[in-house]
Amino acid sequence: MFRFFVGVDLGTSGLRTEALDIAGLPVLRLRRAWPTGTENDPVAWRSAVLALLRELAIQLPPDPVAIAVDGTSGTLLAIDAQGEALGPALLYHDTRARAQAKRIHAIAPRESAAHGSASSAAKLLWLRDQELLSGAVRVLHQAEWVAGTLLGRYDRGDENNALKLGYDP
């Protein structure tokens, strides 16, 4: 039986997948650029990830040992109870939350990754202040949402992404 692992990377310019064998050696790499105007569109992310994984499954057995998902740190979106995005994502480099960042600066520890107008914490406050969280049951980072889409559940996160929300390990 051929056993392999799959990595999915949602980057700034596109999507990449790589399959590694049990020894960690590359078996197959697939890459696609984001269609113009879709870099903050969660529905486009989902379609692209699923299409690339289908393409990978055509070339490899459709039973990987594990799939890891990585995305741009700080890209944030709100979802409803079914896991559907409630609008476009706020990308990692979006700095519109300057007023919210000032509020965080006044209370967050100096070493916190929640500082700055591009932090997830500032973006979350901005979404709340703009009243864009109606119907939201969660806010997730890009990789968390894509992994949730693959798992069919959206209640998992990771420490690295949570740092920009103010998580203190």
C-alpha cells in the first residue's frame, strides 16, 4: 500500500499542494495561480482547493495518511452555523482596522502578536464595529476554514493563527 501525506498551501499569489511519501520525499506537486479578484473570496478558495485535491487524487491513490493546510497568517473571515463565509475575507495585509489597533495597543502586552492594524484581533474588532458579524457563529483564519471545509467541522484552530487574535501561550 502506498502511503503519503498532502500539504495544501494557500499563498498570496496562488494555491499549492504537495504530496510526500512516508520518508518525506516529494511525490507530486501541483500549483495554480488565483484567478484575478479571488484572493479574498472564500468560495473561490474552497473550489480551488477541492479541484486541486481531485486532480491529485487522479494521479495518486485517494487515501492520504494526513492533509495539512497552511494559509496566509492573519487572513480572517466570519462564518455562519453551516460553515459558510459571510462575506469576503480580510486579507493578512489589510490595515483598515487602525482605530481598533489603537484600542488593542492600550491594553495588550507589548510582546503580543495582536498589535497592529493587520492583526486578526484588530480585524475582528473592525468587523464588529462595522456590524458585519450578524449571523456569525465563528471567525476563523484562512487555513482553519479550509481545514474545516475538508473535515466538515469548524471548531478547530491552531496556536500560530490564534497569536494574532491575542492568544498568549
